[in-house]
Amino acid sequence: MRAPASERRLDWIVDHLDLRPGHHVVEIGGGHGIAASRVLERIGPEGRYLGIDRSEKMTAAARSRNEAAVAEGRARFEVADLLGARIPSASQDRIFAARVATLAKPEALAVALGWLVADGRLYLAFDHPDAARTSDSAADAVQAAGMLGATVVDVRRTVIDGNEVALVVVAP
Ligand SMILES: C[S@@+](CC[C@H](N)C(=O)[O-])C[C@H]1O[C@@H](n2cnc3c(N)ncnc32)[C@H](O)[C@@H]1O
């Protein structure tokens, strides 16, 4: 049986995060923690995952789904808005967000970019049922990155069940 489209979308995104064992990863707005499980498999025992989501309900669900990694100290899930999250600057190898519209805005992007190490990368995935809105969100993120003096390394695209997904890759 095929996995649901939402899981295949998150699989494609995680496949394109250029993850390596030992990476320190932040996910913004991870919802149920489905991508978190995939990321934890890839970053291995030395890797660290931090999920921030402003919803208590989503954070509880994500923590429960990934409770073994939480118990081992490899994963943390915190209720926080990204604009108020207390994450040390220059501490993360990878940051990603899927379906979090606010990341296309310069003020949010600036905060997240500040958490990256010099050779780190930020990945923003957008998908809407209306492909034009997906392209608009990706274009907004590219423009915001440019305003901040960051480099857009790539814009990766795929189609899952007829729905376009765009992944904007940004270097600080
Ligand atoms: C549409 S869901 C996407 C969930 C998952 N990333 C996915 O792609 O299926 C958006 C999630 O982002 C969270 N979120 C939205 N804006 C946020 C912000 N500014 N800071 C932290 N979390 C945020 C919401 O609480 C929600 O869980």
C-alpha cells in the first residue's frame, strides 16, 4: 500500500535536506512530527533534532511519536513561536520548515538564518493546491532572502499526486 501523499511529500523534503550523520537540525512548525522521525534516522546517534511549534497539541503529538529519541536525548520538541524561540546563534547545520507561510517573510527568515553555522542551510518547502500560490510563496522567500543578503542556493521542485512542491534552499 502506498503511503499517503502528505507522508510522501515529507519524505521527498527530508530526502532533499542534504542531511549527514551528526547534523544538528531545527524544524519549524513540524506538526505531528512525521518529518522528525525521518530526520532522526538520517542524523544518527550523534545528531540532534529540535522541533519548535507554537501549537501545544502538535508538539505533544510530535513528542509522543518520537518518544524513544526524546528519551535518548537525541530529540527535543518545544512549544514556541519561531520569532521568540531561544536557539543559540550559529548552532545549527540544517533548519527546515514545510507549509509554514510566515517563513517567506524577511523578519522570520532573518531569525532562522541567524541560527545557522556558516556552512549551514535553511530549507523552506511550500505547496498549495493552487500551483500559482506555491510559486508565489517560493518567489517571496527568494526575494526575502535576497533582501537579507543571503544566498539562494537552489529551488528544487517536484509534483506529488498532481500537487507541486517547491523547496527553497538558502545559505546564510
Ligand atoms: C500546516 S502545518 C504543517 C505541518 C508539517 N510541517 C507539514 O508540512 O505537514 C503548520 C505548522 O506550523 C506551526 N506554525 C505556524 N507558524 C508558526 C510559527 N510562527 N512558529 C512556530 N510554529 C508555527 C503550526 O502550529 C502548525 O503545526
